[in-house]
Amino acid sequence: MAPAYGLSAYDRWSEYDRIDIPVLCLRGAESDLLLADTENRCATAGRVRWW
């Protein structure tokens, strides 16, 4: 799914994969700011320790 603001080529996963610190994610069940698919990918990407 392309972002609503039209930046379909916006991809920062390589940078995200280099994060090596704990990450806290607060997401509302009906959030349209952070999609559930994106949250799930963040939780399994790279070396991030998901808290």
C-alpha cells in the first residue's frame, strides 16, 4: 500500500534495520498513522529489541 501522501518510493527499512536500541511503539487499534502491517514489520526487522 502506497502512503497517502504520494511517496510510493519512500523506503527507510535499511536505516531502520541498523537501529540497535530498545524501541517503544504505542499504536491505537484504529490508527491510520501507523498501519498494523508496518508495526508488525518493525517488530521483526533488524536488531530492534521491541518493548
